Amino acid sequence: MYAERTNSSQINFMASEKFVSFTETIDSTNYNVQTDDDGHKYVPAGTVYPSNDSKAIGVTINDVYVDHNPALVGVIRAGWILKDKLPVAPSSDAIAAMASIHFMDADNNESKASTTSTTSTTSTTSGK
């Protein structure tokens, strides 16, 4: 049997060593499928899963090859992530949907989804 040695390079996007991950399935129809130098299709680590919108449930922890559909992938459901190091920046809807994942920027400041809220105050005075 012949095995070819290859090297992998993944960017560390974890801001903490503690996280919770669950196994999900993924295939070549994912929005972030890429092709490596050998022509193999894969979804890179750090991809918002399953889509980068309000349906997001987590972030993939490893590169996963999807040439032979479907494939299993670990999806981070809770933890601290450096959002600037992800291959595709999470949308504000995706950040809001993944409430158990905390996103940090390069300066270690927590970033949250931008939301607008309206506050109404009522003032009353009583005379004596």
C-alpha cells in the first residue's frame, strides 16, 4: 500500500481551549465548499454551519472533505471564537442565532450582533 505524505495548514480561530462540539453531516452543497490543490472538494474549518444566516447553529472545527457525500464534521455549539480568523466572516444574523458562541475580535474584545431596540420612558409628576 502506498501512502502519500501531505501537510495541512489550518488557522487557529479558537480564543479559548474550552468548547462544546457535536457531530453533524455536511456535503458538497454547502455554501463554502472549496477545492484544494489536488482537486478535492472540502469545507474549511471555521465555516458557519449550516448557513451564514439566522439558521446558523455553530462553526465547523476541522476541514472536512466532501468528495464522497455526506461527511461527518464537528460543529462548535458553545465557546469563544476569533471571528477575524474565520474563512468567511459570520453575518450579524448568524452571530445572533449562535447565542452560546462568543465572538472576539483581534484585540480580544467581545463582539455581538448589532441589534436595535427602542426604549420608552414615561415621567409623571404629582403636585402637593
